[in-house]
Amino acid sequence: MATQGFTTAIVHGDSAFGVEHGGVHKPIHTSVQYGFEKVEDLIGVFQGTVKGGFNYARQGTPTTAALEAKITKMEDGVGSICFATGMGAICGIFLTLLRAGDHLLASQYVFGNTNSIFGTLRGLGIEVTTVDVTDAANVAAAIQPNTRMVFVETIANPGTQIPDLAAIGALCKAQGLVYVVDNTITSPLLFKPKTVDASLVVNALTKTIAGHGSALGGSVTDTGIFDWQAYPHIADAYRKGDARQWGLTQIRKKGLRDMGASLSSEHAHQIAVGAETMALRVAYSSALAMELAQFLEAHPAVVKVHYPMLDSHPQHARAKAHFSAGSWLLSFELADADACLAFINRLQIPIKATGLADTRTLIIPVAPTIFWEAGAEVRAKMGIADGLIRLSVGLEDRADLLADFAQALA
Ligand SMILES: *Cc1c(COP(=O)(O)O)cnc(C)c1O
């Protein structure tokens, strides 16, 4: 059969698992324990010689495994692991693959909580340097003998900066560094980090993939590109079988089994249902975000709009080259920064809330909320102006949303 399109593959994905009674969804498996006829099979699951077996839900269930298979397909990877949250997935990578004395080189434009975990890593003796990744030369210049990993976001939240994804990928490949790409804002629909030689791909499933603001989840996908045989920190116990799975095995054993940020079957099911309409949602909200970005850019009360598909975006050419649309994320600054809160209060439709990729449009002033704890210095380095407003465009009717912004700016 010819390769299927994104949605065809997702909505028919569960049938590949031989779903019981012909049900079209993978059932919600609620068992914590999994029993076996013969104790040898139980031992085999523990020792990894029985493939695809389950023993305790902290390491996965048939329902989370079905979601993992879908995400692997979306990202064209060799395997995925689901976590309870996007932060669980990110910590799962950092804490299982890095050790004291290692160096993590990261984008200076990252999600606030990712920036916060960098501080935690420093406390554990892991060096973290953040650089302006929009120019790969900054990454090349910051590589040290103890650098193990490079971390970037495809479209940075909230500033929408876009790293030199391909050049950083080539650099990591040449130097044997693990290249971690957080694909949350673009999602595998708009961009596949494998095309720029990413080693591991992170998705906060909470956002685009689940899409309704009603379930938390995260995932790590291995693209199959990185050579784990050359990575010094893979424990002997996990240096077995297909070497492309070694990294994921260590992340599952240490990150899920030991640290326990495990996704429940109930939420895995909810995320899987959300994923079925993802292509439709992203196409609609990206088109609406583009229209809103153009409207805001043309409005005299607005000084700056950050949206990758605008000609005025500093990395516009890169966005066009890599991404099939600009996503639902945009941010902007009013000419009168002091008027920002009153403007937000005048809006009738967007919900004043943090969060991203809901069906509802969400709006938040960034500096006094998400980046408040980070402080003024970090905000300045991340390009976050005091009056920056972040918008996650939802699925409301176009005319309603445009009219609401027009009245609130008037
Ligand atoms: C939301 C988000 C995360 C964290 O996801 P949670 O599920 O909220 O823990 C990580 N990276 C990016 C880019 C995000 O937007």
C-alpha cells in the first residue's frame, strides 16, 4: 500500500493493533498489574526478552503503547515514550542521559519551565549554556569538550524565534552530540525534526496533539539517527539488541520506571482521540493566526507582531523552508505598553489564561505571568518585552475573533 497521509494513518492506526471485538479505538486498559500463564514469560518481560510485554503500568500499558506507536508514525521515528506531561518528557531526557560534569548547550529562547529546569540541572553539577540559536555559529562557538547535548525549540514560545535547525543538526551529527528538538509548537504535522537530523524529538502532547486543553501528556521520539553505541552513559544493562533503541530503553527505565511521570491510559485515550482531528485543527488555526497577524501588523495601535509566516519575521525564509504553516502561536506588542492590560480586558472572546493549542483562543501578558519568576535579566535575554502579549489562536469563527480584536484595539 502507498504511504498514507497524516490523518488516514492516525485514524486507522489502532486497527494495526488488532483491537478487541473490532472496536475502532484501542481500549482504555486500567490494569496496573499484568499476569502471565507461565512465570518464564513474566521473567522475560522483566529482562526485555519478551518484546511488547507489560508488567506494571508505570512503564506503560497497551493504551499508552498504542499512542506511542501513533506518535512514532507521526514523527517517522524508530520508537517513542509517553510521559504524564511535556516537562516529564524533557526531564526524562536530561536526567537520564546527562551526568554531573557534562555540558548541555541550549537555546536561550525556550519555554519558561524548560528554562527553570536548566537551573535545577546546574544544581546537580551539569553545566548549561544558553545561546542565540538563530545563528548556528553561536552554537559552534559554545561547544566544549564535555558538551553532550544540544536542545532547541522549533518555534520558540513566546517570541517565535526559529533556530538554524538544519545547520545545528549538521553540527551535532559531525560532533556526535545528541540533538534534542522540542517540536511542540510546530507539531509533527507542520515539521518533522528528523529532516534536520534531530536525535530525539519532544512533543508536549498537552498542546497540539491532544488539542482541547483537557489532558496533559508528553512524548520523546527517537528518529533513529543518533549512534547510541558511541554514547558513554548508556548502562550496560541497556546495551542489548537493536542499538537504535538503547537511548529510549534508558529513558524508559530511568525516566519512567524510576522517576514515575507516567501517562495514564485514560489520558492516553483522550490524547489519541484529540490526535484524530489534529490536521484539521492546525490548518484552521494556522490560517486564522496568519490573518490575525496581518490584521495586527497593519493596525496603528500595534508596534510589533511576532509570527513566522509574516515577511517581517527575522527568520521568515527559514520558516517557509521548513514549516508547512505558521502554527497557532503568535505574540505582539502594543505601541502603548501600559495599555496592554486594559486591552486584554476589553477582549470578549479570548480566555485570559496560560496554556496553548486549546480549541479556545487563549491570551496572556507574558512578563508579569509566565516569565515573572525568571526576572528582568532573563526576560531581556529572551527578547521578552514588558508589554508582550501571547496569543494561542483557537477554533472560534473567524469573523467573531477578528471583530473582537478590532473593537478591543479601537
Ligand atoms: C507546554 C510546553 C512544554 C511542557 O508541556 P506540559 O505538558 O505543560 O508539561 C514544553 N515545551 C513547550 C514548547 C511547551 O509549549
